[in-house]
Amino acid sequence: MNLQTTGDLITFCLKLANVSGVGQTPGAQDITDGLTLLQTLMAGWQRRRWLVWDLADTSVISTGALSYTVGVGGDFNIPRPDKIDSAFARLLPSAGIQTIGTDGGLILLPANSPLPSSPVGLQPGAYWNDGGILARIPGGTNQTAPLFIDYPLAIIKAREDYNNITLKGLATFPGALFYDSAFPLASVFFWPVPTSGEFELHIACKASLPVYTTLTDPLNLPPEYLEALIWSCAVRFSILFGNPPQPSHVAAMNQALSVIRMANVQVPQLLVPTFRRFGNGGQSAGSSPGFNSGGMW
């Protein structure tokens, strides 16, 4: 068995489904229908994290906009994902002193500059010696790699939660994002709004599985996917042509899918939501300290 193209796969699976016999050539319409089912199968697999072997990272430089488009031809020029699995904002290095947070935050100094002995020249309230971290921006003769500081972003999972944010146009360090999965171009709203040119905004989404359009397309899948693809197609072809799927085919399909699941599954560390109490006695919960749904800073 040497299955290299979609045509090879469909022809073989039509035999497994008893649509065509040994030595018989499947009809043109049967092959066309098989290609349609294969396309829908891959579209369904694309939406399942455990059937995609990788999360692809994509980034843009902040422009000060309230939102950025996601999709082919958009600001994030990738196939439109169903959701964003992870995100972070990277603070870009600059030539001047930068203060991050106050009283226990991070202060960056230009490369090769002396360490200050007092907070002269720093913004009020940002004392480097009050439990904070002081760092030079790499550069000069001994240091060449830039210093990047990444801030993880909370994922706001519902439009209703994003609507509860009072100051949507607040511009400062971002702490969260909301993904509006509109079609054909989706949008991602960062909050607070990242200031222009100071951040590299990263989103991680499921990598794109192959999209098959012709019978000569190479399968282009990791080896462990082939068995799952064969038995999944065989089961679906049986249903298409009015034949009840054989229990052995269904069992083989489930076993092959389990192999992929074990290879791809990644369980992130459990994060306990942060609760903050406001003056009126109410509470707001967010998945990170940087986001409070419905609260004002």
C-alpha cells in the first residue's frame, strides 16, 4: 500500500468501504464524492486541538488600534482560526529609560549605562530599589542580543465579558484580549490598548492542516496520521453509500485517533482565577492579574 496523494487515499478507502471491488476502477462521481467527504473531514479535524500537532505563533507590531484583523489578508495574515489558544505581548527595547509598573516593577536602562544609586531621572513612584528589578538593555561591544520582556495575556472568552469593560480605549500595557471570530475576517481586541510601536503582539493558534482541493494533492501528513485518515474515510464512505460501518473499521478508527491524541495532547498548567473586591462589595474574577471583567482600574 503506497498512498501518496488524495486520489490514492480515496480509491483505497472506497475498496475498504465495499463501494468498489478488487480490480475495479471507482466511478468518477464516487471519487468526487469521496474528495468532498475528505475535505469536510479535514475541516473538522482542524478545529480539534488534539488532532493538530502544533500551535503556530504569529505577531504584529502594535499600532495603537483598538483591534486587529485575523485571517487571510488581515493584520495577522493567517487562515482564520476558530479561537486563540494563547497570547502574549512583547515589550520592544528602546534607547531610553523604561519603567514597568511601580514599587516592585522592572526598570530598563540604556546599554552600558551606569547603575543609578538613587531614583534620579525615573518616573515618580518607580523606585528601582523598592523591591524592583533593574536591567540594562543589551548592546554595545559585549552584548548583541536585544532584551525582550514578554507579558502573558489573559483570554476573554465571551463578547459579554468584553462588553463589561468600562474603558475600552484605555492605552497602556495590555493584559488581556478578546477574539471575535467573525467570518471571513476575525478581529482581536487587546485591552488595555497597546501603545503604538512599543509592543510586538503575539497570538498562538492551531497550525493549519492540509487543505485538499484536487485528487493529485500530496497528503503531506505525519506518518501516524495515515492510519487514522484511512479508517476515518472508510467509515464515512460506508455511510455515504448506504452501507453500515463495520465495527472493526470503527474500532480501528478510534484506536488510530487515540494514537494521535496521545502524541499531540498538551495540558497547560492549571491557573486559579484571581478575585478582587471592589468598594461596593462586589467581586470580579479574571484569569490573570492583568484583567478584571467589569472593573475599572
